Amino acid sequence: MNIAFNAFELASLVRAFRVAEGLSLDQLATRAGVSKATLSRIENQNAKSGPDMISLTLVMSACNIDWKKVLTSDSEEGQAQIRDIDAQLRASGTISLETLQALEAIIRASRSATATD
């Protein structure tokens, strides 16, 4: 199973949301509960010093971005796992520790791949 995190898509979605809402970096950062620097790293796709999972989740939530929009897979098993993550979040608004750890591993792997490209 191969699942990848698309930092470029996330950056585009966050920026589009911020512009559509007429928000500055400071305003969206405050709304999301993260620092301006963290939000800037997300919008600029800074792979080496990208945000931690909590900050990432806060920003995605503030911008109404679903995980299925930023995770991709070329296998049916991976796509099913992405759907499961999305369904879990929609149903409860929370995420299991196991799923959170899996997402962290996906994002770390994507950062490593980006850093070596």
C-alpha cells in the first residue's frame, strides 16, 4: 500500500481558503490556533520544517480541508484507507491514535522524499 501526502495541494487549498475569506496570514493563524510561521511553512510547502500533526490538523480544520483532499494512493487498499480516515473524522471529529501515527508516518515519508528530490 502506497499513500502519499500532497503538500503542494494542501498549500494551494490553504492559500485559496485564506484569499477567499479575505484573511491575512496572522488572521488565519489566529483562527486556527497556530503561529504565523507555522501557517507560512504550510503555504510555502516547507518540507524540512513542516508543521507537527496537531498544527497541521488545526489548520486543515480551520480551512475545512478533508484529509482525502491531500492524501493520494495508487492502490485500492490505500484509497480504502484514505476513505476510512475521512469517515472516521466525519463521524466523530476525532482520530484514533493508530490512525494519527499512520498519518505521521505518511507525512514524514513524503517530507523525506521531497527533501531528496
